[in-house]
Amino acid sequence: MDVVNRKDVPSFITKDTCEIREIMSPVNSTIERQSLAEATLAPGRSTVLHIHETVEEIYYIMSGEGVMFIEGEERDVFAGDAIANLPGKRHKITNTGDEPLVFLCICTPRYTHEDTVLIEE
């Protein structure tokens, strides 16, 4: 049985400039094809507009509020919202609140820097 606690996983900055903790992935468990990470964006910060070439991703907002942009559509997002990010779709998220925006990222296959392509705005 694999059990990984968030506090035991160091954070790092993704290619799109978000701070994440990859809580469970093929790197630290027997999981083979997906990853679960906790992402944090400070107030006023955004990720860089980007696509994932192969990764299908779900964002689940744990706390805070923001605006999600996917392929020309913007939507306010709040705690309890889940957002689908499909491969090849340009997306970014912005923290519009006064507290950190914290969300889970579920990726299949697992997140890698190599699968992230930054888009100039």
C-alpha cells in the first residue's frame, strides 16, 4: 500500500511558474500513469499561458478564487470547482483573491516539464 503525505514532498516551480508539490506519481509510488499535485498561486499571480501536448489535466480548487482561461474563454473559479484541461488547449489560471489560490492537479499521464509548451501572449 502506498501512502504519501503532502508534508513529506518538497515543492518545486513548474515550467508555467506555479509552485507545486507532486504528492503522488510514478516517481514516489507504484502509480504508473498519473500524478496528483497540489498547486499554489500567490495573490495577483498567474501561470504562464501554456499547453500540454499529451497530458489531460483536472484542476480542483481547494481554496481561494481565480479566473481560469481556456482557449479564449474565461470563467471565475472558486473552492469546490473542478476544471477540465484537455491536451493541446491553451490555458492559464490567475489568482484574483487576497489569499493563496490552492488547487489540486490530477494529470494523466503524469506532469512533466517536457510536455509543457509555453505560449507567448
